[in-house]
Amino acid sequence: MKTKTSKSKIMLTLLMVSLFVLFSLNLFGCAGATPIKDKPGAQLWGENCAHCHTIRPPQALTDAQWDIVGMHMRTRANLTAVEARKIVEFLKQSN
């Protein structure tokens, strides 16, 4: 008969394995994954920004302000220059 401690250990082990797999996929990528250079800004925004932010209308900020946001978030979100540029261009589209 399994005790609560056994269930807790099993759940913790499953959680740790799941996190390891997700971290490994994120760190090393998946075979056949789309290279960053081929991803549009909207996709990059969804993969990197949507975790913490809801989308703002492009006219909410000026182009210069979007550039500043892009520089700030590049550092905070550990984005590459290509990713940041594509995301900022996506955010500016309707201005």
C-alpha cells in the first residue's frame, strides 16, 4: 500500500522529469524546429512576450517608444538582436 509520502515522492519525481524535458527542449531545441531567422515577429512575440504581457495596440506607443521597450525587454527576456528587432517591427506595424 502506498502512503502519502510515496505519492508525494512520485509526484515530485514526475514534476522534476517534466521540467527537465521542457528545459532540455527549450535549451537545445527540437529537431525540425523553425530557426529564429525564419520566424515572424508575431510568432516570436507569442513565444517570448505573451507569457507576461497582453498585446497592446501598436498605436499605444510611438515608434521611438517601441524601440526603447525592445531594448529593455531584449535584456530582461534574454532575446537575441534578431528576435528583438522582429518583435519590435511586429509591434510597430500599424503605426
